[in-house]
Amino acid sequence: MSANQDTFKKIISHSKEYGFIFQSSEIYDGLSAVYDYAQNGVELKNNIKKYWWASMVQMNDNIVGLDSSILMHPKTWKASGHVDAFNDPLIDNKDSKLRYRADVLIEDQITKIESKIQKEINKAKKRFGDSFDEQQFIKTNHRVLDNKKKIDDITKAMKKCFDDDDLVELKKLIDNLGISDPVSGSKNWTEIKQFNLMFSTKIGASSDSASEIYLRPETAQGIFVNFLNVQKSSRKKIPFGIAQIGKAFRNEIIARQFIFRMREFEQMEMQFFVKPGTQSEWYKKWKESRMNWHKSLGISEDNYRFHDHDKLAHYADAACDIEFKFPFGFKELEGIHSRTNFDLTQHESHSGRKLKYFDPEISESYVPYVVETSIGLDRMFLAILSSSYVEEELENDSIRTVLKIPPFLAPQKAAILPLVKKDGLSEYARKIFDNLKIYFNVTFDEKDAIGRRYRRQDAIGTPICITIDHDSIKDDSVTLRFRDSMEQIRISVSKLRSEIDKCTSLSNWLN
Ligand code: ATP
């Protein structure tokens, strides 16, 4: 097992042990690719939502919020193209009986070649030491160049298959690349078929096919069909945006990698409506702005990269992903898409209603163009969890496991820990807890030795521990212990609120 896989396994079991994520319906052996957020998980998830919402809606006076329903009129999904085209290319391995997405098998092959390039670079780095010029090496080393060409060729061939909708050629590509089942090693593949990812159900008591509806596969369409309602009632002028956080459902073919690919998940989407012709300028602006948002979290910048799409969705004139270095490699975290006027025009023609905006500046009506930013909340959760999980060797040779979650996102902002239960310390600490709980999520723990209690708080990412000892009762002072540095300071109880606020308040991050 590679070191990264090993870390990933540890993160998954840490999530369960410390109340972040449980498998759904675990007592019935679980439901594949469906997860529940436990007591600490739900706090972290809510804090990520709050941060995204504040960055979008609170910080931009031209963006407003929406909470549209999961169930929508079935014509919505005909108009959006999901009924006819929301498919993934499915391929089965005849020996292992395992099912895969053909494009993912090919992309994994590309990732393997990318890691070969990285290995060459690392080897050369070691050999040449300080004098190593990485850019020069990438441009000139023949093994790197050969591998880069291979990646280019595969990417182009795959794009052509999708452009031509040619599943036979796509299968040939898998055969020619010698791609084998990652689990069994078998190369005995079936033909490729298209598989629609939407979950369907019936509305009301009627069983005829006209009553078939879908669980939404994205939150975006709820925004599009409400576009004019929101614009008119908010009196916003273009350019303006509508933001929404909500559940989406996809019957994913492969459902591995924990909460990275789920069948029920949450999206945080913002659709920005702009004047036709200005979309590419806004696309660039949002691309930059979203990357800055990620970087503002203080997670190492090496974990992020852009991936510009060669294969554009039917609705887009430009698209990219922000990819994150998950323990299993760089994968999509957020999509930024210039969606043209495709969705609004489609809804106009399927509903027979006008979705035009009257632009007072040019005294003309038009269907606006749309730039979308769409991030998976669960993938963001995994990005934060996996980048903050650290095993630190201490001076006494013991290991402490600590979640270095950005403090304002931490499930608990502070833990109140009386050194012992007796001598009135417990009662004194309770009073501190009662005063602070009005302002912050704080927790109280008086069981076990203080060292073990610190470790428990480290493991859930609590940024500050407040220890109450015998002196506290005499002089109203307490010890603050900071999670990352383990530094301890003594402060007056009267300063606790401002100290916690300084370290953990969301407003410090919003700028
Ligand atoms: P992928 O290529 O990984 O299937 P996608 O390109 O289909 O993703 P989008 O339709 O652009 O994804 O959705 C926007 C965001 O929603 C993605 O960037 C991702 O963070 C999130 N997302 C999509 N599918 C899932 C899923 N099955 N589980 C969790 N998050 C998801």
C-alpha cells in the first residue's frame, strides 16, 4: 500500500472514531456511496457552508441567495438536457464483474503517466541538488517529453471519441492502452454503454409514466427557473448572481473514494448573469476569485491547480476545474463554467415563458449569459480534513494526531478543562463554559488526565484549550493552550471572549 493510500485509510477511520462521518444505515451494512455527518462532521460542514455563503452573499451586494426545492417539474430536466445527455460511459469487466466509468479508467491511466514524470523530476532534483532547474529539465529531458506526448495523444483521442459520440472508438482506446481492471488486473472488457445518472421517482398516487419525476442532479436549474422572479423581486441589475446550497443526487457508476463521489451530496453553486459578450471577462474574474477563496484558507497552495477543459459540456463555451491534491491524487473540487445562454433559452422554449432581462442602460431586452461556480461541499470537507490531518512526533517520542483545521471552521472553538473535578474547580469551569457558550461552540470535558484531554481536542481540531487550576479560583486567570504550537499562556478570565474571537472569528477571514 502506498503512503498516500495508507494516510487515506487513516483519515477514514479517524472520521468515524472521532464523530465526523459514518456510513449511512451502517447497522444494515451501509448503503454504498451514502454517508452521514456525525456530531463533529455536521459542525465542520455547517462552518464551511457559512464561509462560502458569507463570501458570496454577504460580501457581494450583487449576489443574493435562494433555496429552491429538490423536486422540480420534469420538463426542467428535458430542457436542461439531463434526460437525454446526463450520461456516463459505463464499462464492465467480464471477469471481476466490476463496473467502471470508461473516461475515469483513461484519466487514471493519464495520472499514472503524470506520476512517472514526477518521479523523473524528483530523481533529478536529488541528483543535481541546488543547481537543479526544474523548468529547463521538463523542457529538455526526453523521458519527460515522451510521457508528456503520450498524455497529449491520449487526451486528444478521448476528446475526439466524446465529440463524435463514438463509444466503439472509446473502447478501442481502452484496449490499445492496455488498461486493466485496477482490482483484478483483467483486460476482459464489455462494450461501453451510456448510463443516465438521474434518480427517478413518481409524484402523487398516480402510477402512469406522466407522473415520473427526478431528484435534482444539480442545484443550478432551480436558480435558472427562478431567474426572473429573483431579478424582479430583488430589483438587481445585470451583472448579478444567485447563490444556493443544497442536495443533489446522482446514481454514480463508481462509488469509491469515501465522500469524494457520493450518490447523495451537497453543492454550493452560484450562477452569475451577465450581458452577452462580457462572459469571457466574467469567467476569468470568477476563475481567479474562486482560486483566491481556496487559498485564503491557508492550506498549502501546492494543493491546488487549474485544469482547463478540452471536452466541453453541451452548454459551455469555456470551462475549468479547480483540482485539489486529495490523498488519491489531484481531482476536481470545483467547476467554473461559462454556460452561455443555453439554460435560459432552453427554459424559454420548453415553458413558453419569456426569460429576458430588460437592460435599462441600453434600452434592450436579452437573455443573459451565465458564468457558474459550482463546488461540492462534501469534497471541500474532504479537502479540509485530508490536508489538516497531521501525525506529529513529539519530543518524548510519542505521536499526536492533530487536525489543523482553519480555526474558524473548527467544530469546537474552545474546550474548557478543569484540572481536577474537586476543590470547586469543576463549578468554576462550568461558569466559564456558560458564559462562553452564548458566543461560541465550546465543549466541556473533565474526564481523564489533562494530557489525554488535550489529545482528544487535538484529534477533533479544537484550536484552544482552556485549563482551570487552583490558582484560577484565587486570581481569575486560566491557561490557554494553542492546538498547533502547543504554546501555553496565562490570561485573565475577562479576556477569554476576545482572545477566542481573535483566533476563531469568521470575520477575520472575510476580506
Ligand atoms: P466528476 O467529473 O468528478 O463526476 P462533475 O464534473 O460531474 O464531477 P459537476 O457537475 O461540475 O461535477 O458538479 C460540480 C461539483 O459538484 C463538482 O466539482 C464536485 O465538487 C461536486 N460533485 C459532483 N458529483 C459529485 C459526487 N458524486 N459526489 C460528491 N460531489 C460531487
